[in-house]
Amino acid sequence: MTTKTWLKSFILALAVILSACSGEAKNTEKKEATKEISEKVKVTDQKEEPAAEPAASIEEEGTYIGQIDNNSIEVEAAGDTLVLRLTDEVRDTVANLEDGSKVSIVYKKTKMINGFSKRLQLLNLEQVNRLPHKLLNMMSMETRLRRKLL
């Protein structure tokens, strides 16, 4: 190749590289401006939230389905299956319950950190009466089948 061809190729390559770099700087500036605006909006939204009202406790009777993990239990009440978060006060009571027991529960709804989902926190739990052994076995079998399907 001749010197002119090399020079033209070099200038063309340099122009392509410089144009690519200049576009990236504009995008970076736009991204930074967008971040600043979204942070201001978040701060404004957080300031405008009303103070959290104390949650009223809810009392229901239902059937104790079982313990999900060390912190949660399932209770079927009013046709719904409730997942309740345990407090230290009720852990001992839950440890002595059998699946299928009739229980009276007192719980409250609490907001999670993200503000969208709600958690049910168990405040009090009492066993109402014991079920016959056969019915108890049938309910525990239903619970095991339900857990296998999920």
C-alpha cells in the first residue's frame, strides 16, 4: 500500500474511534442526570408517606395446618389459608400443637420494608378443642399431599 492509503485508513479509523467515544460521554451524562432525578423522587416519596398507624389486631378461629419453618405456621381460617409469622410469646404454644387442631388466633397485618407486601404476625394462639384421632390423621395426610404438590 502506498503512504496515502495508509494515511487515509489511519484518519478514518481515528475518526471512528473518536466518534464512538464522544457518544459514550453523552450517554453517561444522561444516565447520571436520570439517577439524580430518580433519587430526588424517591426522597420526596419517602417524606410524603403518612406515619404508620398502629395495626389493629384481628381475632379468628381456624384449623392449625402445620409449621412451615421455625418462624412461620399455616392456619386455615374463614376459607383462606393464612401464613402467620411467629413471635417469641407463641413459639412454645405452637411447639405443643398437633396438625388439625382447632385454634383461636390473634394476629395483625404489618407492612414489609418495600411497602407493598404485607405480613401477618401472630400475637396469640390458643387451642380450642382436640379433634378425634382419625380426623387428625386425615388432615395431616392432606397437608403432606398439599406440600408435595407445591
